Amino acid sequence: MDIINVIDRLESLMTTSKSVPVSGNIIVDKKKVMELVDQLRFAIPQEVKAAEDVLAQKDQIVNQAMLEARRAKLQADNEYRDLMNQNEMVVNAEARAQDTLRDAEQRSSRMLKQTEAEAMTRRTDADAYALRSLRSLEEEINSIAGSVRKGIDYLAGQPNGKMVSPAAADD
């Protein structure tokens, strides 16, 4: 479940809830709010899991790059040995083998750096997204808690603990 979707549903619940006259507070269905909070508790670990999956992909890409580098090095070594066996092409074989090896190492290094940079960017983006979502949730929960506190204070201030209807309070 998407965290933003749950927050949007929480916001919708708040905007559609009945308001308490004069106080600016709202009456919120506790069961619905708790259901949304539970969904957030479930969704946040899923977002973290998605970030971990991105990091796992980074490892897979790095492993693939290393495998390609090994293959290229093995190919270069084989070419080198073959060319060494041919007396008239020894000098050319050495140069080509070295070039191939150097190119493979440079390509592997570039791929590794690029993969690490992408993984770091994705992790940073995932962390920033999670932080924004948590801060937004915290604001919403604080707002709801303030409304609940005001409602409790309002009801606690009624004589004999009896609730007064809004029409009777206006009289």
C-alpha cells in the first residue's frame, strides 16, 4: 500500500468528519483512524523493502559487471597465450592483450562507479521519501491529537459531565 494514498485517505477522513461548533474541532471515527494508522505501519516497511530491493539490484549489477570483467580478462589472457604461440605476432599480441585487459578493467570500474552512484541516489531518494511521509503523518497525527484533546477538554468542562447539544449551548 502506498503511504501517500493512506495519508490522502486520512486527510479525506478529516475533511469529511463532522465539526464541533465554535471550537474548530472535528469528531473523527476512531476505528477508521486506527485502521489508517495500521495501514501506515504496514506500508512503511514495504517502502523500506522496496529500497532494499533497489540495493539488491545494485549488488546484482555489480556482480554482473565483475563477471563480465572476468570474462573479458579470461578472453584477453586466452588471446594473449594464442598470440604468444605465434612467433611473428608476439609484439602485437602483447599490445592487444594489454589493451583488452585495460579496457575491460576501465569498463568494469566505470560500471561499478555508475552502479554505486545510482544505488546511493536511489537510497537517498527512498530515505527522503520515507522522511517526508513520516513528517506528514506526524503533522496529521498531531493535528488529530489536538482536535481530540480540545474535544475532551470541551466535554470535560460541561456541568455534571453531561453533554450539551450545540443548540442548547447557544441559548
